[in-house]
Amino acid sequence: MHRRTGGSGNPNAIAAEHRSRGLLAAARGATEEAIRSLELALAAQAQRTLPYELGRTLLEKGTLERRVRRKRAAKHSLEQALTGQRPSKPTVRS
């Protein structure tokens, strides 16, 4: 997939590649690697967003964050997926 998307410069294709890598890493049990790949996908999607694809990426990221007990980050990602908001950094509440 990288050979097809790497030189294209298409942010949506690059985001799909990173999301796919994240899903494969999650299936192998490499959760931290999977989250990093999904964050790269979100960065690529910020350049030209397709709302459905953004929602899919945020849903996967939130699910993985819950798996590693990052509850605040997971809640933020899942709420963004639900509302269709663009990604932003979660606010820290005390």
C-alpha cells in the first residue's frame, strides 16, 4: 500500500494507509504502535477531511485508548467521532 500512497501526496490515501497500519498493529496486540499510526492518520486527514473517514479513525483510536485505560483521551476521541468534530487535544480537567 505504501508504494501506491507514498508518492501520491493525497492526504486521504496517506490517512487510509496509516489507519490500515494501525488496525494491523492492533490485531497483533501492538496497541501503542496502533495508536501512533492512527494519530498519523488524523494528522493526514487534517489536510483534507472526509467526515466519514475521520469518524472511523477517531472511533478506532478511542477504542484502543480505552483498551490501554486512557479513559480521558478515549472519551475525547469517541465524542469527536460521534459529533463529527475535527481532532483537537483533550483538555485536562482536575
